[in-house]
Amino acid sequence: MSDYDNWLVEQEHSYRGWNKKAPRTCDITGEGMWEGFLLHDTKYIKYEHDLVEELRKLDWSEEELKYDMKVSRMTDEELVEMSYEEGVHYWTEWEIEDEFQD
């Protein structure tokens, strides 16, 4: 690539924020995150399949009584929906201006 082409690529990366450190780090994969899941307001998770694995490890006994359904029989989608409705996790985005995680 020419110097001009390299300059254009650098400008686009700068404009999109791709040349900056991601504001969060996934606690499962260690990858940088610009968006993802927050579990119990403490655990950052980048991918939904990792979220599902973490959700299946939790004690859902109260919710099983409330929903009259065994978590082990729920589909991944049903479990994620229940978790969101119960406030166990949520999905969010972080902007460049947000305070960076230490």
C-alpha cells in the first residue's frame, strides 16, 4: 500500500476509535470490549455463549419457583430472557469518553 493508503486507513481507524484501548475487558476471554454484557454489575462478558455458560452456573432456585420451570430445561434464549427480566445481567455499550477500567 502507498503512504497515502496507509494514511487513509489510519484516519478511518482513528475516526472509528479502533486505534484506542477498549474501555472494558471481558472477564472470560480477556478481549477488549466496546459493548457486551454486565453480569451482577461486576462481571464483563463479551459473547452471549459465555454469558449462557455463566448463567447456567448460578443458583436459580427462587426463579424456578417463580416461573414454575427448571432452568436445566430452559433453552439458552429462555434463560437469557429470564436473567435479563430478573435484572441479573444487561447488555450495554461503552463510549471512548467513558472512564477506562483499571
